[in-house]
Amino acid sequence: MTAVKEEPPRALLAGASRRWVRLLPWGVAFVLCVSLLPTTIHVLSVDYGLNGGIASALAIAQTAPLLLAVVRPLQAWYVIFAADVAGALALLAVDIGQHVWPFPPMEIVGYVGLCLALGLREPRRTLLLVWLATAGANVGLGFVAPNGTSAQNALLTILSGVALLLGGALRERYEAQRRLAEQETISEAERGRRTLLEERARIARELHDVVAHHMSVITVQADTAAYRLDGLPPDVREEFTSIAATARESLGEMRRLLGVLRNEDTHGELAPQPGLARIGQLVEATVRAGVPVEFTPYDADVPEAVGLSAYRIVQEALANVVRHAPGAPTRVSVSESEAEGGARLTVLVVNGPPPQPPAAPLEEGGTGHGLVGMRERVRLVGGTLDVGPLPDGGFRVAAQLPLARKDFM
């Protein structure tokens, strides 16, 4: 059994996006350590009259772990808490006069800073235990307090509680924001994936209708060949019968697949799928919506899958013009061109900027289905798609779809 290697602890605020925020805990710890160490030695040895060696040892134990608190605040608290209590007991052996006891001001400053670091790292249960230990130490030291100093015992308890509460609140707020950002990222990725899957399912249903038509034609031709062609040899008749049976079986499998893809609410999709011949109707509807459109049609026969893809691309492009650039002059053209891989159908939809910016968008926040659907359709037939804004403020959609059947079947 292999042991799991423990990852080294991260510094406080190490996940911040800005560099100065990541360096802030180290800077604060360094300033506190550098300023409090000589101050503590001077106050304990000169003002309180503690032995110089003991004062130096206590000062180092009370301040040096502040640097460790940036990475391991709880371990630093163990050292500093013990050193502060030991320092308070050590001061009972000297005459402190009117000075503060049990914790001088510089010890309080260091301890409050340590409690803030604890709040930024440790869970609520640990913070509560730390505060109870601090309060318990203050109560215990109160029983041995010199005359006139008992009123100072509650100061560290109050300030440490405030620092722990503040640090814990900041940590929990940061964690909530981080989880929210992660959830939004996951939701956006899931939304994009769902959009793609929905579009693929829709395309699969439409392609099924196209292929099913051809399979039905094959079945009919194979079944009627014996009646349409005289003098067929028996082996040829048997071959046609086998072709018809295979075609019917394949058609049945495709219909079963369609039953999985479709549901009860999609009866409208049982109608024949549109093609190039119906692009003119799209243009007329767009003109009635107030968008001037110049249309260059293409009347030649193309594979049904290509015609369907061209129709859907023009449909989505014109819908985007109506939504985002109402009234913008638009040009739609469908033409055939020769390319290195063979003949291609070029679909081009270009709109200029709208005559005047709309007072309010027709849709708040698009779903993103349009471009996803365009790209998926073009990909399935082996074509290319180029979309993007124009320098004058318009938009261009250009798709090239291969006309050779072998490119996409």
C-alpha cells in the first residue's frame, strides 16, 4: 500500500488573482516580526526589569512564529500562546509597578494579528477552541494577578474574539464567492454541452428524414423491379428481393432510432424538411419584418442534406439580423463554386450596421444556439464556416458546403 504524499500547505491568500494581495500576508508578518521583536525585548528587560536572556527568549518565541503563521497559523498559535502565558507567569517574579499585566501591548498586537491569520485559514470549531483557550488563560491568570491589574485580563479575550470573527467571516465570504464562480463555470459548460447535444439531436432527426426518403425509394424500386423489367433471370429477381428486404430492415432500425430522438411534442417535425427552394420564403418574411434584403437564388439540385443545412444557416443568420440589427441592409446569396476538393455550395449572408441603434435589445442575453447549430451542421456535411463582425459595424456569415455526396455521406 503506497502512502499518499501530503501536499505542502498554501500561504494565506495564495489563491488571490492580484500579486500584491498574495504578498500582503508575508509583508504584514515581516513588519510585525521586525517591529515587535526589538520592542518586546526592550520593554520586558528595561520597563519590566526581566532578565535580559529570558526577555530575549520570550520575545523570539512570541514574535518569530508570526512568519510561520502565513503558512501554518495553528502551529504558530501553539508556540505564541504558550510563550505569552509563560511571559505572564515570568513577570510575576519581578516588580511590574503600574505596567500592564498579564500581556503587554506589543504581545496583544502580535496575538491579534495571529488570530486574524487563524480566522482566514481554520474552520469554525478550531476558532472557537482557540478563543476558549484564550479566555480560559485570561481567567486562570486572573487568580494570580498582582494588585490593581485584574481589569486588564479581558482585553486580549475581546480583541482576539473580534479578530477571529473577522477573519472567519472573510474566509467564509471568499469560499462562498469561489464556490459560486465554480458553479457558474460548471453551469456555463453544461449549458454549452446541452446546447450542442440538442442541436445534434435535431440535426440527426432531420438527416433521418433525408436518408429515410432515399431508403424508401430503394425499397420501392427493388420491390417493383420484377414487374417493371421483363425477362429478369431468377437469380436477379432474388437479388432484388434481398435488396428490398435489407432496405426495409435498415429503414426499421432508423425509425426505432428516431423514436428515441423524438418525443410527443415534436409532431411538427414530421413535415418534409425545407431546402434551397424555400430560402426565398425566408427572405420574404424577413422583408416583411422591416429588413431590406437583396437575394441571389440558386436553382440547381443539390443533395438534400446540403440544401437543409443551407436553409437552416440562412434562417438563423436572418433571425440574428432581425434581433440584433433591425432595419440593416442585408445581402443573401447562394451560389456554386469550384474548390480544390470539388464543387461547393457557398452560402453568404452579410448585413450592414442598423440605420439607428435599437432603443433596447429585442432579446436579453442570447442563448448561443444559433452559432452552435451553424457550426454543427457545417461540420456534419464536411464544410467550412466563417462568421464575424465587419469593420463598418455589420456582420458576415459565410458557409461552404461540399456538393459531392461522398464528402458527407
